[in-house]
Amino acid sequence: MIEILNRQKKFRIDLGRFERLLKKLVRHYGLNRPELALVFVDDPEIRELNRKFRKKDKPTDILSFPAQPEKGAWQHLGDLVISLPTAEKMAKKLGVSRRREIETLIIHGFLHLCGHDHEKDNGKMLELQQQLERELLEVEPLPMSLKRGRKPGSKVKMLKDGTRVVVTGRAASALAQKQKLKKAKPVKKTAKPKKEDVKPKGKPGRPRKTAVEAATKSPVRKAPQRRRTSRIRSGVIA
């Protein structure tokens, strides 16, 4: 029985995809329906587990807890705990997707549950991990399969199709120079076109007089009117 739990809320993940990968690993090793759990957490939770069980007070990408069942008991492999924020950081360093990084971590942790230890077997576990990545994932193993992190001076290059690859040597130097020139190049601001002065359209007829013309024009004088004298008539009585 395989149980997968998601105890973080920052990243959306396809739980079914990783369950299918675990089933492939179980079939590859011929295990008869073993019990194992895969738990996705955030950095604070895995840091607490790392401090408690390994005496290391810092986040890590994956922790494996192999079970030690008694003889005749139900086959229980153990538990895997993966920190998605740390897996996301490592994926960016390697120039791969978060999904691809998690797949490698699951294979790595599963081998620990089966009893392998890369710190004591002179690299045999990591060679087996490379082989499983090629067979089950049908891709080339990540550089982290042999050594965690990138080489000093390497750069992550974004391709046209959106994928990221790690480049070294001359390619990394050329990419760094290109990024430097891009940052130093000033951005030219395009000047907005000036709006032409639009004269108001007047009504058809006589042209309008300007204020200066109205002020300078002499006022029209009116002709003086003669006063009419009323004639005196003699009184008549009827």
C-alpha cells in the first residue's frame, strides 16, 4: 500500500504521477505490496525533522526513514519526506523542472529504504540511481545524481522552448557577458508625439474679429438729433 500526503500549500503537484513512479520501483524490485508513505512538506517542517533525527538544524531536500520490521511481520519499507521549497531551489540551480527534481529525489529516497547508503558504498548507490533514472524515466540522469549543485562559474540558460540548461566554460562566460551588457544598456524612452494645435472651427459667414481688432477699432458716432420745438396754439372753446 502506497500512501501520499501533501502537507504544504505553496506548490501544486500531481500526486498521481509520483504514485505511479513508486509503483514502478516496487515492481522493479519485485516487492509484494509493501507499505510506504511519501509526504510533501515545507522547509520549517523538514528542518525540524532534520534537527531532531540528524542533529542538523537546517532544511534539506529529502529525508528517508527506513522501517525495521520483525521477521514474519507485514513488509513495511518506511517513509519519505520531501521539502518542495528546497526541491524548487535545487531544480532552478540545475535548470530543470520541479517535477523532474522530485522524481530523482523519490528514486534516491527509495534506494535508502531498500538499504542502500551512498555515504558508505563508494558510489554504488548513485550508479544504481543513474540506471533507474534511465530505465524508469527514460531520460538522462541529473547532474545531482553524482554531485549536488552546479559547478563553480556555471550559468543557467533559458532555451527558446522554455527549458533551462546548465552551461559551463566559454558558453557560461558568453552568457554572463550578454547579461551584463543587457543590464548596462539604457532603455530609450520613446517621445510621445505632440498634439497639433487644432483651431476651433467657426460658423460660416463673416470672419471673427480678434480681440486686438475689436479694441483698436474706433467706436461708431451717432449723428446728433435736432430738438423739435412745439408750436403754441390759441385756446378754442367749443
